[in-house]
Amino acid sequence: MTLSTPVNPVEIARIALKRLSERALPPTPENYTQFYNAILTIKAPESKTSTEMQVAWQVLYKLDDAVDGASLLTECLLENLADSNQVFEQKLGDLKQVRQAHVAQQVSIEETQASLEDMLNVVISTTHNVHSTVRTSHSDLQTIRDSIRHIEEDLAFNRKVLEQDALTGALNRQGLDHLLLREVKRAQRIDGRLTAAIIDLDDFKLINDRFTHLVGDQVLIHMTNLTKAVLRESDVLVRYGGEEFLLLLVDTDVRGASYVIDRLKLVAGRTPYIHHNQRIEVRFSAGIAQLKDDENGRALLLRADEALYRAKQSGRGKTEIAD
């Protein structure tokens, strides 16, 4: 699949119906929609970049091939075992007839031995075939298991790549969706604290206009590195917008978040970006909000964003705390 190839909805539908059939689920509209969206990795094709869709489909096709391989292998093994079982039953019936004939003295000892040897050879040969098939199946299953492990590793790596901002290496909005839900649940479960701080670089357009967008990109990378330097390992940095960053501070209240923002301002003031011996001062405004008991992640970010808006309205380099 090339980067410009559109996703075929018919192919998605085919795989969705196949998954329903494998799980013996009725193809109701609800079940179909659930599997269709899962295969489409939740988001519609229009909302994903071509690279994201390519990665998603590559993983999906690999997993589909592995499942098909395991299914085919299982069918072959069951057929072989069924055929072998039929042979065993037939020879067991023949053995009973020979025994009855021998008891009734209808056949000689030599004839009985010859019949038994013939049946034993067939049973040994069939058992050998079964053993060979099981051994081959075990090897094939191990290969499929290794393939699935590689798929899981590829999926984890690709997910990490897709959830990173390509320019700064910070988490992007897509990666934030999953992490925010997890952190909110964790904070509410253990009655912990979770605070969001959104910062917006002041007069960033002037930097782009004066020094070009390439220099503006370097300033964003510079700001990312400064922010990571003042954060803990448990904190999360997200490229929230063009020149906006979100700091998700775990086990931190408003006072702690304010301290982090003040420290970042101090570090940024002491560490300007240098371009051709010119100092480019990096200043920013910030909005802070702490998670409430009955609040979800989106509401938390909305309040932080509203606080940031107030800070931008009050002048450069200001910090506002949400109500």
C-alpha cells in the first residue's frame, strides 16, 4: 500500500464480518459497528494522516495473516487426527473380528498372527503420521507465535511513533487522549492530585516572521528541551498546538504547578535560543487547572485553556489559575 492509497471500506467490512464470524457473534448493527471502528483504529480515515493509516493497515494485515495461518493449521491438524481416529476404530473392529474367529477356531494361529501383524503395522504407521503432524504443527504454531510477538512489538513501536510529535518529540494530541483518561482514573481511584498547565509562547509569530519558520521550529525544540529539564519522569509534556504545550503534572496541586511554571520561566529567561549570535528570548503565558473530584479530563483541559486565555489577555509572561 502506498502512502496515497485510500482505505477501502469494503475491505474493512470484510474483516469486520470475518471477526464476528470467528467469535460466533451475530452481525447486529451494534456488533458490526464496534468491530468496524476497532479495525479502523477508532478514528475515521479522513482524520488520520496517510502515514498513520499505512502503519495501521500494515499491522492489521500482518495480524490477519497470522490468524488465518493459525486457523488453517488447526483445521489441517483436526482433519489428520479425525482420519487417524477413523483408522484406529476400523483396526479395532478388525481386531475384535480376528479374536472372535480365533476363539471359534475358524482361523489358524498363523493366520491370526499375520492379521495381527498387519493391523499393528497399520497402527504404528498411522501413529507415526500423527506424531509427525503434531510435531510439524507445533513448529508451525511456534512460528505463528513468534510472528504475533513481532506484530505486538511493531504495534507498540508504531504506536509510540504515532503518538509523538514529529518535530519536538513530545507527546502529541493523539497520544494525550489515551494517557489523559488513564491518569484521571488513577487520580480519582487513589484520591490523588492531577494538575494541567497549558503554556503558549508569546509573540511566536514575530519570531517566525523575523527569522523564518525554520528558526521558529528550532525555538520550539529548544523550549521542549527546557521544559523536559524541569519536569519529573512521572510528568508528561504534550505538543498541544502550534506553539502551545501541555504539562500534565501527576500528584501535583495548583501550588506545585505554579512552582514548576515559575521555575520554567526562570530557566527560559536565563537560556535564550541563540541564532547566528543573536539572542531570541523565549517568553510564555500559562493557564493552570487542578482536577476536581467530579471532573473528566476534557473538562480539566478546558478550564486550563480558559485560564490561559485570561493570561494572554492580561499581558505577556502572565500565569492564571482556573477557578
